[in-house]
Amino acid sequence: MTEKLNQLMRILDSDFSPKHRLRMVLDDEFAATIDQNDFLQIDPTYLELELSPLSPFFVKFRQLVIDAYQTSRGLKEDELGRKIHLFRSYLDLFYLNYIHQYSGQNDFQRLLNFAHKQKIRLDYETASNYHNRTRNDVFYPRNMKVQLTRNSWRLRNNPARMVEFIINIDRGKFISEWNSYKLTADGKVDSDPAHYSIAKLESIANTESFNYGIPHGNYFVYPHLRKTHYYLDVQQPKDSLLRQRAKKIYRSPREYQHGGRFADLIMAGGVKDAKAWQRIPFSRRAEVYSSFIEHLAQSKMPNWGINYYLGSTIQYQQYAVV
């Protein structure tokens, strides 16, 4: 795989136009084609590619997308843009493959070990409601979103909040579409929605999603980059039929600020938030979460995470992590 990565980097660093380089990567190197179910298929030999989330490939590819698609139409501009949108799931796969080879008792611990070794700070403060889709409205969040790098001041090749992981809070397991996908005899992804149970669609609906633009989150974004996340990530070309079906069955909850009952449990407290929530018995979670929501809605205070709330509420202080 080393030579393949070197070839990809040579293309990204070449003097061709941004769109020409993107076509070379997708069409010439990955042999990317959209199948009858609107799913992007690539050369199966790349499915085992392992790339560090900090690999320069990711930031350079992201920068090319930003350079190539600067209008309000974003990736809806042409067929190449549609391929680029669908290709983000493979970018997720490449860095998931890499983190999986780290040591740790679960995926979350592997990610923490990676971040510690690389001396990078993780961002826990981006809303996760689109990754907590459910078939009903009676629930509390099961998953948290973790992004890296937390912030960056680079004008170009900016890595801020580009790579993201969706993690089950209790089990510490990555929630990803790649947990559900099956492969056909020729090594391609089986993209037929009829071949997947409703249960298997849940991780496809709640999967991580590589960001071509730079989400604002709680951090600085240069003025010329502030609309990139909306144009390139939020305002998307159509998904595969498989993911469309998954999102029709599993719906994202409405946030408490807009009259709903959803609030992120994991925020500024990060790991402490996760540990605090894990300490709460399942029998009390609905009660605690309801109280948490009411506190946020009535106080109008920012959401600093469940651990802060537990520590400042006498009846729940026993669950707070110091």
C-alpha cells in the first residue's frame, strides 16, 4: 500500500487544476464508479488501506475539494462532485482501519491512545443529533461525536474538525456504516438495500462522515471558509439508495433549543462526561436525562456536558467524575 499512497500524494501535489487532480485520484487510482443503487464502488484492493487521521493525504484532498467547489452549489455542481460526496465514506474507512490497529480495550480507548501518542486534542463539542437517529422519540443519546483536529489556524490545508468518529458511549465502539456493509464475491460493497435488515441500517444511518468543509463548532473559522461546511457537507448531492433508506427509517431527533428533547451528553467534559454517564444506572437514566433537559431549557445556560450538570446538582452529585 505504500507505493499506492505515494502515487496518490504525487497526484495531489501535481500542477494540474484542482478538478483534474480530483478526477485522477477517483477515476484513475480508485477506479470509482457509481453503481445501479447510487453507491460509489472503488477498486477492492483499497478497502484495506490504513491511513492515519493525521495523514497529509486527507488535508490535501480536502483542500482540493474546497478549491474546486467554491460556489453555493457545492458538490451538486457536477457528476465529479457527486462522486466526491460518496467517496467520503471510503475516507472514513481508511482512518478507521488505522485506528483499529491501535491497542486498547475498545475503539474509544484506541482513539484516546492515538491522540495521546500524537499529542493532539480532540473536539467533543459538535452536535451529534444526526448520529443519534432513532425509530422513535423516547430515548436519550446513545452515541457521541469526536472530531479531530480540534482547531487549527492554517490558511490552507486546514485539518480542523475534518475527521470524525461516532462512538457508542457505553460500549466505546465505533458506530459506522462499515460495521454493516457486506461484500460481494468480487470484493465490492453489496449496495442493494433489500439485502440489509432494519437493525443493520441503524449504523448506516448514524455513521461518521468526513468533512470537506470546516464546521464552526465552538472554535474559530476564517471568514473565507465559514460557508464551506454548509456548501460541501450539509447541502449534499443525493446519497446511495441504501443510506437513503436508512435515514428514512431512522430519524434524527429535534434539539431542545428548537422544542425537542435532544441534548448532547458529551461536551466540554469530554472523557469525564462519558465516564459520568456510564456511572448512572440504566434504571435512572431516563429520569436524569429528563432533569438535564429541563435544566438546560429553563436556565438558558450553555450545555457544558452531563458531568458539569451532575456535579452541580445535589441529588446527582454521586455520579459526577472529579
